[in-house]
Amino acid sequence: MAYPLFNKTIQMKKTIYPVCLIVPALLNFSSCRNSDQNKGAQGANQVQSYPVLTVKTQPTSLETDYPATLEGIQNIDIRPKVEGFIDKIWVDEGATVKKGQLLFTINAPQYEQLVRTAAASISSAEAAVNTAQLQVNKTKPLVEKDIISKYELDAAQLTLQSRQAALAQARAELVNAKVNLGYTRITSPVDGVIGSIPFKAGSLVSPTSTQPLTTVSNISKIYAYFSLNEKQLLDFSRTYKGNTLAVQMKNIPPVALVLADGTTYAENGKVESINGLINTNTGSASLRATFTNPSMLLRSGASASVRIPQHLNDALLVPQKSTTDLQGKKFVYVVDQKGNVKNTEIGIMDIPKGSFYVVTKGLKPGDKIVLEGFQSLKDGAEIKPEEKNADSVFAELKN
């Protein structure tokens, strides 16, 4: 026999019992969740630490490199003055020569013939002079005794003068012939280094040849030519004080020469010349620095860079890694006394100092800036500054 009411009661009890167990569990889960959210909120409100650097002034030196072309103080083309065949080449390309050293001999027998002819002409002229002199000596006493007229003596003396003039001309021709013969021996006009020699023994050469026999470069000193544009030239003039250009150049410190392999030349040079005209095509002016070359390491035609130092007594340096670039402007995060940061624009010099910028505006000595790791910072955020030793930071970045 079934009892519907009794069964229904039993089913209702089964339904109520599980609900009573679930409700406390839900309350407990909600409490735990709220506790975790509070902990997360507390973590989000914690102030994050950042390394901070106090900027200060210090003496420093900036260096700027300018591409340069090297030339010897003399580059002399050696050309023949007479026509003939190269008889012998006495030097080789790249050889170091002294002034007066024999370089080439030219086979030109016609000049030897001219010397012989001129010498013979002198002998003939001397004989004519002697004959004329005898005639004068013979005529003079006869005129004094009125045996012959004075006209005879005058004629004899004029003949003597004519023969003497012919002798002088013959002697001049001999000198010229010897000079031309001397041109067949080509010597070095200066101490220097031999360039390329395009001609070989047996080649026909003449004064009208377009190509020189060789070039002798006097490289005891080397000129390094480099250029500055108008802005650089104005900055250059303002940096080195002086009422005249000569005084300004004296105030320019010695400059260095960086060679093609990146090494620095052992000898310092001096800027000695600034072109007074600006090239309208390039918009730049040419400068010349002079370097001694005792070891003959530097050669004409080589390329290098002139490195000009600029000394600053009170430079305000900031690490490049502490700056951000926005639309061509530089910014740093400045930390105030309360630990709040402000994104501040700074002005810098065009010439960097290694891993640093030289600040011209926007900062003052004693300001604190965020050193690094500020990518997630926002303007006005609060941080916990961790002061870094400036000397240690600068030493680390310089290495």
C-alpha cells in the first residue's frame, strides 16, 4: 500500500538538506575572494623604486671629427725642359730623395753638338778680336804722327768693338747650350718622396708632354684640409675668443689626426688657416691644419679626420640612456622632493660626450633624474628614489 503524502515529505527533506550545505560554502568563497582583491589593491598602491641620479657640473672635453684630405707642403710635377729619349731612370716609385739628387737622364745629342758649336764660335770670335786689337795698335801711332788720318783709327776701334760684341754673344750661346745640355739631367728640386713614374727608359718626352715624368712630394710637413659649414663656422668663431681671426686661431687647442684605420696619429697639429670665402656650391669654408711628419708615415692624397677638442669647465652631463626622444626633442624625468616625477624637456649640445649629453637648458646642478627603467612611468607618478653615486655611474658608462 502506497502512502503518497509520506513519500512527498521524504522527498522535500532530501531537497532541503543539500541547500543548507551549499549556502555556507558560497559565503566562505565570497569572503576569500574579497580578501584576495584587497591584497591586490594594496599591492597596486605600493610605490615602486627607481634608480635616481643627481646631476652636477664638471670639467670635460668634447671632440669633433671632420673628414680631411692630406697633402704635402709641396707637390712638384717633374717635367722635361728639352726633347729627347729617357736614357736612364735613377730612382724608383716611393723612394725618398734629397734636393739635387739625380732622377732622370735624357739622351739628346743635339744639345751636346750645340755646346761644341758654341765653343768653336768662341774661339773664332776671340781670334777676330785679337786681329781687330792688332789693327788698332798698329793704326794708333800712325795717327799720332799724322801719317794717316784719325778716321782710320776710329774705324779700327769700331771694328774691335764689333768683334768684342761677337765674342760676348758666342760666350752667351755657349752658356745657353750648356744650360740646355744640363736639362738632360733632371734632379729633384726639393727633399721629398717620388710618386708614380708613368714613363720607362727609351720613352720620348718633351716639354709639351701633358703627363709629368713623376711628382716629388715634400712631406716633412703635412697639410690636412677640412671644411666647416656656415653654422659650424659660426659656432667655431664663438667658441674661440679673439678680436681677429689670427687671435682666434691661436686660441684653438692642438688638434689630433685620426688615420684611416681608426688609430690616432702620434703628433698633434695646429689649425693655421681658415679660408675667408665660403664656397657657394657647398656652403662651407676650408680650413688647414699642419702636422709634422718626421717618420714619413703620412702621405699626400691620403684621407683622415681632424679631431678638434673643445674644453668646457662647467658641463652638465646626463647619460643618454636617461633621456627619451619625442619629435626630435629630448626629455628626462625629474624627481621632486616628494618623489613625484615630471617629464621635462632639455636642450643639449650637438656634440655628444661619449655616452652622455651636455645639457644647455632644462636642468640645473642638484636636480635629480630617473636614471633608467622609466618606460612605464607617467608624468606626475610617485616613485621611491634609489640614489646612485654619480661618480660610479659616470665611470661605468665611460668604460
